Amino acid sequence: MKIFTSSKKIFLSVLLLFCLGFAGSDELKFHIVNDNEYNTLFTRYNGWTGGDIAHTVPLTDSITLWLFGDSWIGHVKKNSHSGSKMICNSLAIQYGKSANEKNLKFYYKTIDGKPSPLFAPANGEGQYWLTRGGIKTGNVLYLITSQIVKTDDKSVFGFKSIGNSVLAVGNPFDEPTKWRVEVTKMPFFLSNEDTEIDFGFPEFIKDSYIYIYGVELRKKENER
């Protein structure tokens, strides 16, 4: 399987065609409802108790991989995570489609008795966020990660991306703590005061290639 990075023009063209396809239809109707069974499934008070940036990747027709960014590990007491630890990534494996707690298992590492993220940059610089989802082809699972470092900003926004990477998992049906992961740095990343070029957005498979799209953001003009 080869990875192909495409330009923003192709990405925007596909997006435009997608939107136009729906714009001309008067029959498009939908409504949103809460899935109470799934809400209950992820309402937990011990171990993994919450995570953001949730993505799902189908591993088979009946096995689903859940990816999370910042995740709380510990105990919830009086609706508070006080005393818990936040780690930057975790995941879960769900067997079957029903919201059954017995078929859902969460994974992260434990180092020196403390919860730790499942994935971390080998050079120790910053941390990985599983912000871009992933895709599986054949027996290989590809995850797209952002590598994040802290800045001098003391607010909750005191971080920045220094690039993206592809994590190729050669044994995705083994226990995630035993995954063999090969890391490839995503090319063409750029971030300065004027421009940001960022590859690692929604991907799909066609003709034995994985297509990974990118965008260019001109910050001063605020246009893509």
C-alpha cells in the first residue's frame, strides 16, 4: 500500500462537488437524536473515564477501533476527575455493534505505576494526538497523528503542532499494547506567521493507494 498526498485544489474540488450534490436536492431531511445506550456505554467511573477527539476505524465488519485524544484515567467522584491523570492519547476496541460494556475494552500504557499514552514520539519531543483518525487496508492499520509541543502561552491554548506522522500498525488484531508500529513523518508541513500547510486530513483508498489530503491556510488573508 502506497501513501499519496494530494494538493489543496483537488481536496477543495472534491469537497465542492460533494456539497453541490446535496445542494440541488429538496428531499434531503434528517434529524439528530441522542443514543442513550452509547451514552451509557461511555459513562464510566473507574479506569478510562473520558476522552476527546473521538474517531472510529472499522477493523472488520464486527470490530471497531475507537481513537481518543486527551483522556482521563482514574476515578470519578462526585462528578469530578479530581485525583485522575490526563494522558494525550488512548484507544478502545469494540466487538460487535451493540452497546454492551462487556464487548468494549480500553487501552493505554502504565509506566512506573502511572497511566501513560499508548503512543509517544521516539525523539521525546512533545506528544502525539490522534486527531486525524485512520484507515485499515489488508492487514495494516494506518493512524494519522499530530505531534504537539507546549508553547509559552499559559492558557489552555498553549500548544502548537510541529507536524503530522503516519503510524503503520502491522499487527492490528493483536493487543494494542503489543502493536508493532512503524512511524513515517508526513511531508510538506509548514507553519509560520503567514502560512500553514497541513497534510493529514480525511483519507480513502483507491487503486491500491491511500489518498491523504492537505490544506493551505493563509493566516493574514484568512483564506484556504
